[in-house]
Amino acid sequence: MTPIIFGKSVRGESHIRRGIERQDSYLIIDGIHKHDRNNQFYKDISEDIKLIAVADGHGSESCPYSKTGSQTAANVFCDIMAEYAAKYKNNMSDLFVSLNCEGETARIAKHIVSEWDKRILTYHANLAKRNIPKKESGNIDEEAIWKQYGTTLLGMLITKEFAFFLQLGDGDITYVDKNGVLPVIEGDKILGVETHSISKPNSWKKVITRVIKLECVSELPFLYIISTDGWLNSHSNDKEFQKTCFDYFNLIKEQGTQVVENNLEVWLSETSKMGCGDDITVVFAYFEKE
């Protein structure tokens, strides 16, 4: 069961007015794109493996470099999940069992967060050569550095048999078929505009995961949508958001993925303009009969 995957990320209308760069990032790894990655694990994984990562940098005054933070988070998720897929490439059933184990998903969450931490420190000090904040003790204030790059993270690993989902912070992972719209993961909501962030201490504990056997979902076609919170927040309520998800599903089914992909950037920009004004990133994984 091979999906058609595509997406777009647009700069929010409010960011355009204020001269702020887009803070969202996304990465899609499939048979076409994986060979662009300078990582041995991508060479080892099957062509059937698909990876999607979507990250939303916070963009606040205290997080001035969150664009780099979101790009790094997307890269880290795909790199680490490619490593796991390569490890189990000869036995996907064992990978399915592993990803259903709470202890193993905790290790994956720790691995993602620690790798992000490491890459951000390296970038900040060695590549960007930015100021290194110090504690009163004289030691490097690593938490102060990480905070400047704060971001959320949504991820999806797709195999022939199952899909693995990961969420840290806000955003939405949504399932759509002819019967309607359902959240894949019920995110851990925080009141107001606050969200869990990969940059916070022990953020791995806030990671939520789920594994779904694809043969157990509805009959084809069906659609998974991964989106940053700018998309949901540009709707007046959850019901209107779900209606939009269902409309996109029907549009893809009736007119094809290429039509939607060709127009998606314009449509999302209009949604941001008429909605909350935030950046919007949406990635679709559409499953149909082969």
C-alpha cells in the first residue's frame, strides 16, 4: 500500500506584514528524495519506506532562531527513523512490535531530543558562531541556547504494513476517509498559545506516539494529513477544520493529487490571510488503489 505524498509550507500573512521569515519546516523522504540525503541509513532502507516530518518554530522574541530549530527537528526525525527502518529492514514485523513498546518509543523520543540538542549546540557555537550564554558557575547555559531555537515536531513513518506517528507540541495529524475525519493523536493541549517544545528540559516525556496497521483502516481511498497549528487556528472551530480536511479529501479523490498540489500554495496563503495570519504547513499522504 503505497501513498502519494505531497505538501506545501507558506509564510503567514502576519509574518509577511512584519517582515518575519517563515518558521515552519517540513521534509518528505521517499524513493525519489532519499538518495539526496548524506546518510548511510537512507541507502539501506527499502524504497517502500516513507518519512514525513513537519515542525513549527515558535517565532517568539525569546526564540529568534526557531526557523533553524524547526529545520533541524525535521531532519533529526527523518534521520533517526531511517536508522530504525534500516535496522529492521529484513523484518518489518519486528519493527512494528518495537514501535508498539512503550519503552522503545521512549528511547526513540530521547534519541530525537538528544540529537536535536547536540546539533543545535554545534550549529550555535561552530557554524553560526553566536554568543555563548554562561551560568553564574561559568558553565555554558545550554538550556538558554536551546530555547532560542524552540520548535514543535510532528512525524510519520510509513511502511507497506503500518504507519508510525509521533507528536511533540501542537499541530494536527488527521485521518480522513469517506466516513469522515478523525484525529490520529489527541495532542496534549495547553491553555492559551503555549505549547510543548523540543527545546524544554525533558521534552521527550511530552512525546506522544501511535502505530496503526494500514490493513485495519477503512477501505481505500483514505488520507492522512499532517499540519502545523496555523491551519487549525485559521478556522473558527474544530468542526470547520474537519470540514476543510474532508473537502480536501474529496477534491483529491475527484480531481487527483496533482491538481491539489499545483494549487496548494495559493490556497494555504489565502487561508492564512483570511485566518490567523500564521505560517501554515500541510502534508498529505493519500492512499488509493494501485
